[in-house]
Amino acid sequence: MRIESRYNGPPGSGNGGWSAGVFAAEAGGTGPVEVTLRRPPPLDTELILTDGEVRDPAGELVAEVRPADVVDVVVPPVDLDTAVAAATRYPGLAEHPFPGCYVCGPQRTDGLRIFPGRLPDGRTAAPFRAPERVSAATVWAALDCPGGWTVLAPGRPYLLGRIAAVVTALPGPGDDCVVTGALLDVDGRKALVHTSLYGPDGALLGAARATWIAR
């Protein structure tokens, strides 16, 4: 199990959602999975999952993986035009703590380029065109950053700490999807968020709940 360097989040470490999706796929199972990141996932490093623990070659704990309770809270969808308009208000276009992020970094022409902007009700929304190669990790990645951007603000970076997700279907290559995010609560340095991904026909493809930690 390896997080390739192109799937980075912050410099030198894996994008949290992509990494969690890789770990969840390695764990197998058919239901929701929860991944807790104990340290930034290292890139281009052989990782081993044993008894629910992801460790690096030195034996250091990277993440914990376990079956999750049902992820049954979804963020309502918006139509594609609304999501496209919201993306023009993406704060990361002006100031981004990690502009090279594979998922939401504006510097990445080869990334997913998901740019979540605020809706009038406080939710985030963004269009997402599925890449040519789609896996469950792609959906986990798409469900990651739009949640973080419900709480991220200039000078206030957050990092993913824990995410539980369920993938109901994969988008097809080139599908124009919509992802929405909502902030549920902020408790000290922790922010609880939900995200949902919808296909071109409005069908729910995946949903997640996550805890983000202020740096």
C-alpha cells in the first residue's frame, strides 16, 4: 500500500481523503469505514495495514481503520450551474494554505480541481469532473476538502483528522458531478463537517462525516 507523490495534500504528505480511501480499500468490507489519521500520511512509502493499524516501515502508526456507524446524514445537493457559480467564490483562489493539494489546490492542473465556494446558507458546493481513472479513493478524496472549506479561512488552516465515509457508486470517467459540504459544529480546535457527492443524474454517490483540526 503506497500513497504516490502526486496525491499530496500539504507538501510532503498525502491528501487526507485520498489516503483514507486507500486505507479503507485495503481494509475491505462493504459498509462505512472510519479512518483516523495519527500523522500526515507519508508519500512514496510502503505502508502496511495490520489489525486495523496502518504503519510505516519503521513501525510508526500512521492511521487507524475500523468499521463505522452508518453514515446516513447527507448534505442536500444543488444543480450543476449553482455549483459552478459557487466555485467562482472559492476562497482558495485568493489564499490557500496548501495550493498544491491534489484535490483543491489551484496550482494543480493535474489534480481534481474541486473548488468549493460558499452558498448563501453557509454550505459549500463545487462541480467535480471525474478523471479518466476513477476508484473509491477518488470519491473519498472528493468528499474531503469541500468539508474543510466550510471552516477554513485566511490565516486559519485546518487539517483532516478523522473521516468516515460510504461509497454507494463510482462516477464514470468525465462525469460532471456536484459535491456539497456543511459545517455542523466547532468545538475548540475541532470542526465537525459533512459532505456528499452527487452524480450527473442527481444520484448520491457517497457521503462522509469528518473531523478537521485547526493547526
